[in-house]
Amino acid sequence: MPKIVNHDQRRELLAEAAWRVIRREGLEGVSVRRVAEEAGMSLGSLRHYFVTQSELLAFSMQMVSDRVNQRIMKLAFNGNPRHDIEIVIRELMPLDEERRAEAEVWLAFSVRAQVDAALKELSQEVHGSLYDGFRKMIDMLVKMKLTPEDIDAEQETKRLHALVDGLVVHCVLNPERLDSDEIWRIVMYHLDRIIVNR
Amino acid sequence: MPKIVNHDQRRELLAEAAWRVIRREGLEGVSVRRVAEEAGMSLGSLRHYFVTQSELLAFSMQMVSDRVNQRIMKLAFNGNPRHDIEIVIRELMPLDEERRAEAEVWLAFSVRAQVDAALKELSQEVHGSLYDGFRKMIDMLVKMKLTPEDIDAEQETKRLHALVDGLVVHCVLNPERLDSDEIWRIVMYHLDRIIVNR
DNA sequence: TGTTTTTTAATACACATGTATTATTAAGAA
DNA sequence: TTCTTAATAATACATGTGTATTAAAAAACA
């Protein structure tokens, strides 16, 4: 029987190499040769795991979403709305190096998804999932009467969603002007204003 | 004497062609050949106006910023804070086709500026100018005592800035889920909450 | 009309790219 | 150890790219 290597693990290793190239040189710098070199592998080897460049890119994008989802599923929710909301949002923002890498790579893929049909579906799906997640947070707050009386759940959801993503984009594109501590403080500031203490 | 053409006008025509290519195929689709073809011009002609591709890209990015600034400078401010804030923000969001084109192109350039030193400066400069603009709006509101007492001007500025840009990004990347009417409604919703009527 | 100068067009070249093909290597079971 | 098969490496090819060079065309003034 043949030499056995963990196929999925190898694909993740290559996708991680792709992430590094994206962060360093942008998505337009991701040639199959460069990713193979970054992974310390030959072109032919890469091709055993990804037959086309499109496959490599789609997998690399999907991996961002998967990693974030995996972390969120492992979170220790305690039933306190403010706490549970905070720990979810924390997984979505570039507050440490791991999350920062994901945010940078995700932004690059999101922009490309505008003109690449193969990536569009995942982009839309994740946007929808995030909206649904934020919506659940807001609905929970409303249900527990922890919000001001005059709020509109849908508007509040879209506002929170846009604020979080806006902060992520600002932090990724202008880290000198807005560091990770600061964006987290602004999220706290916002939550302070939509969650009332009764 | 030679044939006379308006040099600057020609450069804008080429930059507009570049915008169209960016919107259709992404920034990675912008080769000098494709832009020349899109402008109905030969490669050699393009080269008379932009010696390198970098020049073309830098000019095309700068033109986004210039166009928005020009519109803002022509606005009819009337001294009513809410009105004046609204008409400025309206120029920054993809509420019609012209502004939508600018938003899409600007986002593409912003992401590339992360890995392209020639574009980084403008990206940062515009981010700073926007922050300063939003800061002036908030300061004006505070000065006129139109805000709740417990607000923090810096935090409110960053919140508004991130919210606006977050909505722009959402509308550009997911127009099916969030159209221009909706993002404007959310801006209004936010302003309703930071501007009190006394 | 003829002259001058800019604009335009055409071609060339070196290089990077995605993909395909072929030979070589390595690992595990008989 | 030997054999089988997957994994790896090397090479090839057509295409698109940025840039440079050279020839042709067009326009305005004398």
C-alpha cells in the first residue's frame, strides 16, 4: 500500500500558506507556484491536493469561516446576555494575531467574491449567518426587556452588524489609527447604549 | 504646432475606463491593455498619459477621493446641524449609481493599499480626513447641546465613522441583503439616537 | 500648402502565470 | 525484501503581462 499522509491536514497546511501570501502580497499575489513555495512544497505536490487554483482559493476562503465557526461552537455561554454577546463578538474581531489574520484574509476574499462567482455564495452565506446571529442577540435582549422601549429590532441588528464589520475593516485597513483595544472599547460603548440595566 | 488635446480630461477618461474594469473584473483585472481597450484607445496611447501601470492606478484611486471632495465642497449648508450632517454623509454612501461606483472602486483600492505602498498614503489620508469630518459633526452637536449628556465625543466619532463605513461595505458586498434605501434608514436611525431634540 | 510636434499605432521582448505531462521517489503490505 | 501505489519533482506549453521601441498619422501655425 502507498505512503499515507493526512490529506485534509495537507490541504489546511496549503491553505495556511495561501493566507500568509495573501497577507503579505494580497490576493493578486497568490499564484500556485508562490503558495507551493510558501508551503515548502513543489508545484506538482500542490496539484495533488488542489487540481486548480480556484479550488485552492475556495478552500482557503472556506477555512476562514470554518475556523471562526469552530471557535464559536466551543464557547462557554453562561446565560448572561451581555456576557454571551460579548464572547461571540470577540471571536469576530481582529483582537489578536489569529483573528487579525482571519479578518485580513476574509476581507480580501469578500472583495474578490464581488467578481468571482465561485466565491460569491460563501460570502453571501456568511453575511446572512452573521445577520442571523446578531438578530438572535438583539431578540434575546428585547425578550428579556434589557433594551430601551423604542428600539426597532431589525434596525438595531443591522446597526450592530454594520458597526462590528465597520470596526473590523477600519482596524484591518488602518491599524495605526485604530488598534484592537480601541475597537473593542467602541463595541463595549455601543453595547452600553443598547443594553439597559434594570 | 501640434494637435492639442486636453491632457487632464484624457487622463480622467482613462481612469473612468479603469473604474469600469475594476467594477466588472476586479482590480486584478486591470491590465494596461484592458483599460486601453475599455477606453477605446491603443496601448501606446494610454502610455502617453500614464507611463506606468502604477501611475494609472494611483491616479484612478485619487480621482475617487477628488470627486467626493468636490461634491462636498459644493454642498449647500444651512446651519441646521442635522441637515448639514445628513447632506455630507449622503455624499459618502452608495445611494445612487455614481456613488455606488465610487464606493466599489474605493473599497478595491483600500484593500490593495494594504500591500501596495504607492496607494497606502492616500488610503490613510482619506481615513484621517473622514475621521476629522465626523469629529467636527459630533463636536458641533455637543457644542449646541444636541446630544445626550453622557456621550464621549471621540467614541461617538469612531462609532459613527465605523457605522457609515460598515454600511457602505455591506451595501457594496451584499446589495441583495442591504439596499441603498435601507442603509440610509439605518444612518437616520443612528442620528435619531445621538441627536436629541430640546 | 508645408512644417513641426504631439498623439497614435504596431511590434517586440522578457517574464510570470495556470495547467498538463512525465519521470522519480517513498512508504507500507505481502 | 519486493511489489504496488500514492506522493513528489521536473519540465513543457500556451497565454497574458508590463514595458520599451519604432514607425505612422494628425493637427495647428507659417
